[in-house]
Amino acid sequence: MTQTRPVFFISDGTGITAETLGHSLLAQFPDTRFRNHRLPFIDSPEKAEDCALKILDAAIESGTRPIVFNTLVDPEAVAALRKADALFLDLFEKFIGPLESELGQRSTHTAGRFHGIAESQDYKKRIEAINFTLAHDDGVSHADLKEADVILVGVSRSGKTPTSLYLAMQFGIKAANYPLIPEDFERNKLPAELMHHRGKLFGLTIGPDRLSQIRQERRPNSRYASMENCLSEIEAAQRMMKREGIKWLDSTTKSIEEISTIILQEVRLDPSSY
């Protein structure tokens, strides 16, 4: 049986940076099983020593050497952490030194420095985008659609809501979304509320097998989830988007991150301006 390798994501903040990069690297090794441990807010040598003990316990339990992705900036905390026997991938150490040399100045080595950004105008814009996106989810409201940066359209359960929220949270983009429903296909045209914002529309489609699977989890054995209905809706939606000149992509095998990146490029949205 393949052994499971313990992996630790350790940070003086939330740990999101360490975990995101760590997962991206580990994904390159699909034949290895990993057991993840996330240890955030390790902002003192004492807490780092506790982490070192947990790493040691994990090594004994698993019989393998743990892997540690670490974004600690306090040298004393780093030294305390390294008392454990593990493969340490110090993400700040890899990048801070070259940046100091290039910029000709010393880093502040301040723990949690990034989180001061939370008070910036950028943060406020993201909150506004999230509120807008929640208020315009699933076609609930047509008010103020002129403020939307992008409006996602597609059949129900094709990935519009999670993509909209990701765009809002990650990039501060006001993303509304509208489900194309059988009534729209019977009329054979887009809802009137969307016709005024054609330039902001972007479509999502999905494979019928996957759509049926997702809908079965929501409404088992219903016509809504049947393969026949899913295929019919998808074909009708694609015909409509093609006729209306709406750019669209298939979300079946793509992650939310991939979908969002493609939308940013296709709709020519610049995240730096939000």
C-alpha cells in the first residue's frame, strides 16, 4: 500500500498563500498520496515550536518524512520550526533574497504585512463587487445591471454562480449571472433585460453527462436532471449564444480559476483596474 506523506502549510497569517502554491506543486505528483495539515497564525517562536512537535508526531505516525510549505518571516520562528526533521520549502526565503538584491533594499520581515492591504480601496471594491454579485445571482435582480462588468449566461448548474463569486472575491469584478431557461428557448431570444447589455454577456456551457450528474444530486430522477432534457437545453443555449454572437466556453473540465482567467481575457477585463 502506498504510504501517505504528511504535508504542512504553515504561515504567520491565514496560510492561503502557502497552501495555494503548495497544492499547485504537489499536483505535479499524482502518484503520491498526501495528508494536508494547515497551521495558520504561527506568529511567535513558541507557536513554531509547537508546530515542530506536530511535524514530529506526523512523521512517527506516517513513517515518512513530512513536507513543510512555510511563509514565516520571523527568523526566530523559522529557526524553531526547523528543529523538526522535514523537507522545508521556505517560500519567502526563496524570493525575498533575490528581491532585496534587485531592489537594493532590505525587506521589512514584518509578519502579516500583506494583511494591511485589507484596509485599502482595493479591498473595499472587492466587498462592493461581492455584494453586487450576490444581489444579482441567478437572475434574481435586473436592477443596476449597467454597473455589471460581466454578465454570465448559461443553463442552470453550468457553473455561473461559483465563477461569478470567484471573479468578485479574487478580482473585485461585479459579475451578474442569469440562467437560460426553457421559456427563453421557446421564445427563441434572450430575455429583454439582457438585450440592453449584450456587450457584457459571456456564456458558459457544460457537457450533458456532467450536467445530468450535477442535477441528479439536486433533484434525483427528475425531468430537470434527465439526460434528454440536459442535452436539449444545452443545444438550445449554444444555438442562442451563437446566433447572438455571445462568446462562450465549456466548463466541463475546467476549474473555476481557469474559467475566470479565460473570461478576463475574452471580455478584456483588467483586474488591476478593479
